Amino acid sequence: MKEMPVKTIVDSQHTQGIELLRNCQHGSDVAVYLVEEGPQKFIRKSAATTNGAADLAREAAGWAWYQARRYPHRKVPICRQLLRGAYRRIDLEWIEGRKGDYRKGLLPNREIIQLAFEQYCSIWPDAQDGLVPLHGDCSVDNLIMNDEGLHIIDWEHFQERGGPWGFDPLYLLYETLWFSTGQQRLPNRKEVAVIAKSLMRLYKTGRLPEAFVLCPLQAVRTFIQDHREIWGGQLRRFPEKLPVVKFSDAQVAEMDRMVRQALNRTA
């Protein structure tokens, strides 16, 4: 179902306003609300299906993992959850700030993308047996920037040992590029330079797997195709969810060649 904005409902007894923001979007069984209690507001997500409850359980686990590393001195949890039988609900602290706009493509979003790369390099751990925590939906739309820095939201695909180091930021990079190029063209010189600079930032850590260095877009796409179970029914019901897989084989090969060429010029 597509996005369904509705008017705010006011409960006079509790002075609580609830506005439905999303209902079962992108193949998910989760409904998302904005709740206002006086001057306070927060995001509420709820589900009454097995798949939806599992998504919310993963999101709660992801927020706990992220809070411990991004906000290590914070005592109050950002994500609180309620479980009653098949019904699960989580309440998330409202984070005020500015999001990127994925519809504008790569160049207008390069500032927030670079912040995401810096944060990833700073707080993500070294790989154990080749695996690290995976966000799974690292999109420009899931990044918020404010005076306290960058905040990554929407952790419903979280896997504590889910993928290779570097997958999430590279997915972010190439998903945003998709909205610049689609299946119509190759990246221009400035876009290739942004990709090469971002890739070099990951490479300098010494933690980026070789496949992501040699053929980054092919490696990202292959990981998705080989691990579709991470996205479960959502990807089956809504194949548009991960646009990176829609690049053509010819685009993928040529983009990786262009990026290697740019890296060789700067080496």
C-alpha cells in the first residue's frame, strides 16, 4: 500500500495527537505514526503480523546497537518497545533535523553521504569471520543531519553479523547514484569523482574487502542477490525497494571500470 497521510486525531483526555505517516509501504507490514503529547513528539511503529513483529524486533535491536556506539553516554533508550501476543509496538524519540533528498541524486547529496562514510568508519567494528552489523536500508532518506551531527534511522533490517564491512555506505552511494542515472546513462565526471573519493575513504581504513575495491558496484549487487533473505518478504512483494539491483550488467561493468580508472589517476 502507498503512503496514506491522515489528519491528526486529538484525544482530549490525554491531549495526544496521532497522525498516520505510512501504512504498509514498500511491502512492509509496519504502520508508522507521529505521536504528539503536549510539546513532546515521537515516532510510533506497530504491527500485528509475524513478519511485521519480526521487523520491529530487528529495529529495536538495531537501535540498541547503534545507540551504544553513536550515543555511548546516553542513559535513556531512544527506542522503547511493547509486546503483547502477536502485537508489537516501538516508540522512537523524534530527531529534529534535515534529511537528504534521494530524488535529487548523487551530487546534491554528497555532503550528507560523506558524513555517513565518516561515521561508518568511526563506529563500525572490524569484521568477525568477514561479517559486521548490517543496517540493510542505508538510504539518504534514512539519514538526518543536525547540530549534533549525523543520525542513521530505520533499522528494521538490522543483522548483528549480517554482511561484509563497507556494504552499507557503498549501498548508500550507489542507491543515490541510481536516482541520478537510472538505466538511462552512465555517471558523469563529477559523479565518478565523488564515488572514487568515497571508496578511497573506506579503502584507507584497511578494512574494505578486496571485492569492494576492485568492483564495488558488482560486489554490492552480488551481495544483495545472494542474500535476499535479509530483506525477506518485503523484497519479494516490492522488488523496487533496492534500486541498485536494477542497474544493467553493462552499466555495472562500465561504472566499475570508470571508478577503477579514477582511483588509478589519484593513486
